[in-house]
Amino acid sequence: MASPPPVQITFLTTGTARIRPMMRSQPPDGYAIMRRLRSLLDTRWTEPIPVGVFLVRHPTEGLFLFDTGQSPCCNDAGYFPRAALFNKRLSEFTIEHGDGILEQLRQRGIKATDLKGVILSHLHNDHAGGLEDLVREAPGLPVYISREHWKAFGEHPFHASIEGATPNHWPSPFTPTIVDFQDRPLGPWTQSFPLTADGSLALVDASGHVPGHMALVVTPAGDEDRSQATTYLLPGDAMYGIDVLDREEPDGINDDPMRALRTLRTIKEFARQTEVVILPSHDSDTPRLLAEKVVYRPDSQPRKLPQPQFRI
């Protein structure tokens, strides 16, 4: 009997962004507020980086979308809520109408109603920007958000606005499918949440960038030959690039740098236990990593977790 086809992953780019280098990464020390201040005071820009979305096709359960990217309307006057005081200071987006997630799906012959579900790593505007259009076309579309993140952002839209979300563009009413992690170990994670019956698509906690941030682990499906198949990790904004993972440097705008560092360490431990292709959402090298199935090779031994050094 023939094995089922493997899980297929397609990387889509909903435009590009430039961000402050100090926002992208900083050494894991210092008060969170001082790290944010350094990011705000940074006058440099990175080169344009992709605003990535992943289309995941499971051989028996259908299409899932990991994040929805940025909205083509993000540069329109009044798009961001007034509480988003620092958004333009920290990032700038280049996106055309055809870059929007809905248009990109249509170009591939896919309607929003064809999706089995949307997984939001978190609610920042460049990860949930396409949600409004998707849910307008498919009102019953399941949208997965972790309970911790929903409590931090979804239940507090003003706070979410300050933190970089756009609750003024969330579906109304917004009733996401809440993810409660289960006691199902996956690599170094003691808990996970299976999206598919065979567990080949599973969510894990990747908090730090924001509370309740989620990553998606894609393992061989069903009877697929596991010796020949590839395991993937979609980390969202747990890291902005593979180089940041190597250096173990969390982003500069989170409110818990040590938790963000522990997430990076956990991901590296997963890579020590399992041959895995890691695909950051904002890494310009992600298309090559995906096409060539480049397995991430971390240091053979984990580094000692540093004590926070509260420098300015």
C-alpha cells in the first residue's frame, strides 16, 4: 500500500518590512523597558525582510494557514489605532494589493472557505493583518489562539493596540478557538496541542516575544516513511532569523527577555533531539531553507542560562 503524500509547506510573503536592528535582537540582559528604549532610539534600519505566512497542506485533513501576514491597507491613513504610538518608529512596510493573503490564495486557486483553520502565532499586526479579509470571506473559519495570549491581548484591546496589534481590524465578533495545551510531550516541550488526528501538526508554547506566543511543529503524517520525511518548526516571532537563534539573542521589544531566551534554548534542544528544518517568518533565507530542507545544527552542548545583567 502506497504511503500518503507528505505534509506540504508553502512560504508566502505578504510584502516586506524594515525594522530597527535593536528591535530585531539584543543580548539577553537588561530590564525589558530599557531594551525597548534602545529599540525606539535606534536610528538605523535593517534591509527589507519578508512578512511571512505559511500554507500547510495535510494529506488527509486539508489546508491550514500559519499566520495571515500584513494587510495591504496598513499604510492607509487611520489604519492603526491611536494607541499604536510607536509602530511607525519601529517598522515600515512595503506591500501591494496583490501581496495580501486573500489575493495570494486566489492566485493559487484557493478560497478562504477551503481552509481547515488559521493558526495565529500571536496578534501583532504583521501576523494577524490578513485575518479581517479571510474571516469576511469565510465567517466560520476556525482561528486558533493560545489561552494565555488571548487573556493578554484579546481581552485587553487597548493594551494590545499599544503592543502592536490592530484590534480595530479584528473580526466582529471575534470568537477564536482557544488553545489549551495538553499533557502530550513533544521533544523538550512537556505539553503540546495536536491540530490533526495523527498529531503531525502540533502547537507548542514559544512565549517571550509576547505572552502565549505559539509555534507549529510539523512531523511526518500517518504512515509516511519517517526515515525519509522531514520535520519542520515554524517559530513565528520567537526569532527573527537563524542567526539570532545561533547567538541566543531575543528581540528588543518583548516584556520578558529571559522567557524569550528560554524559548530559544528549548528550540535549540529540540534541534539536538530531532533533525528539524526551522523556518522563521522574517528571515530572508527562509525560502532557501525550505526548498533545500536545510536541517538546523545547534551547538552540541547547551550553554548555561545566564543570570540577567541589568545594564542600561
